[in-house]
Amino acid sequence: MSIKLIIIGAGFAGLRTAKYLRNTDYDITLIDTNNFHQFQPLFYQVATSFLEPASISFPLRKIFQQASNVQVRLGPVKYVDTVAKKVLTLNDEYDYDELVIATGCKNNYFGNENIETYAFPMKSTPQAIALRNKILLNFEEALACNTEEEKKAYMNIVVVGGGPTGVELAGALAEMKKNILPKDYHSTDFSKLEIYLIEGSAHTLSNMSKNAQEYSQKYLEELGVKVVLNAFVKDYDGKMLIYGNDQQLLTKTLIWAAGVTGNVPDGIGKEFLGKGNRLIVDEYHRVKNLEGVYAIGDVSLMQNEDFPNGHPQLANVANNQAKNLAKNLKNRLKGKPEQKFFYKDPGTMATVGKLKAVVDLPNWQFQGVFAWFVWMFLHLMLILSVRNKLIIFINWMISYFSNDSSLRLIFLPSEKEKKLGEKYKCE
């Protein structure tokens, strides 16, 4: 008799778990709001027109064409009933014997409703496309401005958050300013385009080594990014940003990369949550005190001696947790013992621009050209399909040799598309 296993979320953790359990005795239902897996580390390249969305997005049903035990279902999860063992979506409900929650994380706006309303997030492919549209429309709007004061709000772009996402995005925007935009808009003076990176701590890349912090800031400033440290954003009304010691800045574009919180489905009580709104799990990924429920990836919090604050919210962690959980689930079918999860941090990295990157390995930190090639190689290896690897590599090579791209297209949804999307809208 097959075991009903529901996996919520088709990010790195959820997708890998389903892949490792293909063609087993588990009857798997994979539920996600999108019908595709998305490669989050490269969202910023979609937002800055260096990659097309299809390059980093992979249809779920194609991935599981040869897996008869995996069913893909589309729609947001509205409620999880852990007593009746049911998952309720917008239109259906599904029974389960075992449940894997791999819903990742979402933006943390720290309770500021104005920022949540007016800032641009970048946690999905559609959001990256929306941000690309916004950035390109800014320059079109700037052409129509009659005064420099009006134009200023369109020519200031602010990225909030000095982690890898914020640093990589600010660097990519700076390269657009330097190499691409002056060729597209001959009548616009792009020396007046200012890119700000605002970070609440004393360093960019605060979770990396001192070497990475110093070089990432150095690279950003060389590219012309105005790095503002030890400053928190206080408010934003869509035009005026208030930050630091009540400083004000006119901007029509505020990009939020300042923090995340666990994306926990409704129905899971607060007593199961720990730091960062993440589900507390044991070393076998079981949510403590919830029978038959597992959590992996960014939404899980596994605390131990090596990681007292939980594992870092990285793709490599999610992939390894998925592998370990799937192995344990297979072992259970065979009556074999389960294995505790052990993670050895292989290091972290971030790119700031062309030939500029920083890499932290356990016993070695380096930066510059070699770091950039290492970053590029490892990210290519994580891409799912050979076709997409090739497309991304070709795009990168074209950009490398030409300092340009041909993907600056503004695609705005029609009214019919907006209404169609409401049915499966991710809340």
C-alpha cells in the first residue's frame, strides 16, 4: 500500500525531495503556487535584464514526466490541518500520511506597512520581472519630466539590505549605468543616476569574512554605488524615503532585500515556531511535537552545537536536507535506521560585478577575477537542465565581451492576464 506524501513548496528543498523519491512506494503530491521551479540566486540578473526569465525557471511537470508517483498541483495552500492530516488549497483538499513543509521564506518588512506597500521585493521570477519593468519604465518616465526635481526621483534607485542579494543587485545596476544605459538613452545624463545601498549593520555581507566585507564594499564604491552603513529605513511613501537620522531621499524605486522570515502555512501553531518564524525541527527534520510533519530548507530551524542559530538559509543547505530526508524516508520503507542530518559548511560567495567577486571557503578567502570564475562555474552547475546551462553561459559570454544585452524588454500584463492570475495569487 502506497504512502500519501504531500510536499508543499517546489523550491530547492521541496523539488529535490520529490526528485529523490521518484518511482518509490510514496504517492507524492507536490503543491506550489507556480507551475515551475525558479533559481533564486539569479533573480537579480532577470531584474537587471542580463538573463531572460525562462533561463532560470523550469516547468515542474516536465521534470516529473517519467515519475508516475509524483503529481503536481497548482495553487496557494490556505490551511494545514495537522489533526485531520489534510492540506487545503484554494480549490481542493488533500489527505496525507506524511507531510513535508518546504515553503521557504518571505520578505520581512518588520511591521512597516508603507514599505510593504511601496517597496519592490525580489523573491520570485514574477517579482524579478516586475522589478525589471519598473527600472526600465523609470528611464522612460524620466524622459518626460519637465524639471530636474521631477527627474531626480526616477534617477535615484535604492537597494535596502547589504547581504548577497543586495550587493549583487546594486553591482549589476551600477554596471547597467556605466555600460548600457548611456547607449540606449542618448539624451539622458546618467551621471545623475544614483544607486544607493543601505545596510543597517556596519558592513556589507555581514555574515561573511572580514575580507569579503571589505572587498565587496570596495568593489561597489569603485562601481559608483553609494554605500550607506549603520542606517535603517524608517519609512517610504512611494516617493520619499526616510532613513538613518531622519535623512530624506527622493526615489521612485525602493528594492527590499533587507531580511526574511519563515513562510509558514496557516494552521501551524506558533508553539512550533522558533527564531525567524522558522519551524523547529530535530536532527531528522521532524517538526517537534507534530506527528508525520517534516520541515526542510529555509523554513526549518535545526539548532545544534555547530549551528546554534540554525543552518544558513542557502540553496546548498536545502539540497542537502532534501537528500537526507529522502534517504531516511526510503530507509523507513526498507526497515533500515534513519540518519541524522550533518552539514559541513562548504563556504559562501557573492559577485559584485564583472570580474569582481568574493569567496569564503572554510580555510581560504579570496576575491577578484578567480573568485568571479568560481562563482560563475558553481552557479552554472546548480542550474537544472543542460539547455538552460548553455543558454545562461551564452548570455554571460555575450555580456562579458560586449558589455551589453538584448533583454531590456518591458512586458506588462494585460487586464485579462491580471484577472486570470488572481485565481492562483500567492498571498
